[in-house]
Amino acid sequence: MLISCCMIVRDEADTLPRCLGSAAGLFDELVIVDTGSVDETLKIASYHTKNVYSLPWTDDFSRARNAAFSHATGDYLLWLDADDVVERADLSAFRAFLERERPDMVYCPYISGPLVYERERFLRREANFAFVGRVHEAIPPRGNVLRYPLSVRHLPEGKPHGRRNLDIYLKWAAEEPLSPRDLFYYGRELYENRLYHEAAGVLERMLSGEGWYVNKIAACEVLSHCFEHIGCEKEALGALFQSFQFGEPRAFILCEIGRIFLKRGELREAAFWYESALSCRDHTAEGDFEEPDARSITPLLQLVVCHWRLGDRERAYAFHKKAEAIAPAHPSVVFNRYFFESAHHPDNASS
């Protein structure tokens, strides 16, 4: 059983060696499609494989990724970006898993900053999978879909993309209707480019129609941020509550609700929502952009603040100790430790 690693690159000389080094032993064939590099990327790629191809860039990531797939000959196709790193794993156990289970598609954890979510990472070549979408491309799941804890971490080097993705969406939206998923990402790109009114309009259109509930929950958070930026706090809170229509409450939504109440000075209400976030489930397997800290350290730290300001020093200290138990080196935990040690915790506080 052979695994082909398929990559698209452009000016990735700084990150490509790191990526390939981390994935050593995971694949048997390397296919690289270059979309117009002017640095040393082609030289580095050619050092690692003879399967290097050039493809003119046409503002379509799926086209480039599918071109890489078309040159592969392995039983399974693995895709990676040059600024990805494969986390340490028992590669022999993974290969044994593929041999034993023969899945069509394998989802693996993808770690990007504070977010953890699952991406389709290995595809059976004979199943003829293909990416769809010109940007924020993905492969719709089908067949025997399994999950495996082989993590990939995204470590971008800060290479500026400017309005690249947004410009692709603007052109695309002018040519044909966008799917609900693409409307979500279009709205998010508008938000990230600080076009808050335009983003809100696109996201509201997405939320009013069909679409995947996971995308709708995430869209509610982005919509809330849009409203906050244009000074509509009531609507910002309403967008977060709207997410409850689409599924079980997510911790990142509850933390945002808590943050707004805390900003208002409504401390008991803020504490309620932060404490509720602690009991939320992990929804990574459903496709969520999970923020593990939103179920643990983030609400714990904010509960310290809420209860201290409410005058309940004992409860504030109790939440500090819970935070300290799971993240003793966190800067805010360290600050709070010194704060409470300065005779402020209940055992030492003077009357």
C-alpha cells in the first residue's frame, strides 16, 4: 500500500523543507504542483522529488489541488500545505490502520492557532475524490469515512495574502450563485477585511437559507463581531443567541455572550454564561472549529474576574485554583497567583 503526498506551492522556500521533514516516512511518493514561484521553491521541490509540475494560477485552489491528485499513483492521497507540520505519530500503526480498515476517506485533527478541527486528509485514489470551491476548498465526504488521531499543525510564517481570497470571492460571486458554505466563507473574508456592513449582509443571507448547521453556528459568531464593530451591541448579542436555533450551544458562543455581559458590567449574567461554557461538549467530530480553551481556561479566568468584582473572594479563588490546575504557566494564571498570594485569598485576607 503506497501513499502519495500531493502539494500545491508558490514561494514556499522558507517552509517547504520543514513540512517535508515532519512528514518523512508518512508517504512513498511526493507530487508537487507549483503555481508560479519566483523564489527557491522549485529548486527545493526538485531536490525532494522528480514529480514537480507547473500550473498557471487561475484563482482556483481546487483546480490546482486536483491537478496534483491527477499526477499521483499511490493507493492513498495525502494533501498538505507547505506551512503545515505533521505532529509526531506512530506511522507504522497508521499504515496498519489503512491496510486493515481500507477507508475511502480519513479525517484527521488540524490545529491552527487556538482552533482545532478535522479535515479530510487521506483519500483512497480509486474513489476519485476531488476538491470543490475556488477558495477554502474542501472534499465532500462519502463512502467509508473514518477518523484517525494523526494531527497536522498549521504554522504560517506570516506571508501576507492581502485581499487575495476576498478578490476571488468577489469575482466568483459575480459569475454564479455561491453555495451556503461559500457564502459563510465569503462573509468571513469580508469581515477579516473590515467590511463589516457587507459581511453582515452576506452572513444574514446565509443564515436565512439552507446550509450546514456547523457553518451556521460559526456564522453567528462572525455576524456578532460585525455588529459589535458597527456599534450594534444588542444585535451582536442577538446573533449569538440565534446560534441556539442550529444546534447544541458551543463553548465559544457562550464565552462571547459572557464577554458582552462582562463588558456591560452585568457580572452575574456574565458568570452564568462563562460557567455554562465549562459544561459544553467537544464538537470537533461534527466538523466544528473548536476552541478547547473556551471549555476550560478562558471561562475559568473570566469567572475569577466576575466573582472578585462581585465581592465573592472565596469563589474567585476557587476558580483560580481550577485554572491553575490545568494551566499553571498561563500568563494570566501566573498573574492571579501573585495577586492572591499578596494576602488577597480568603485564607489570608484581613477583615
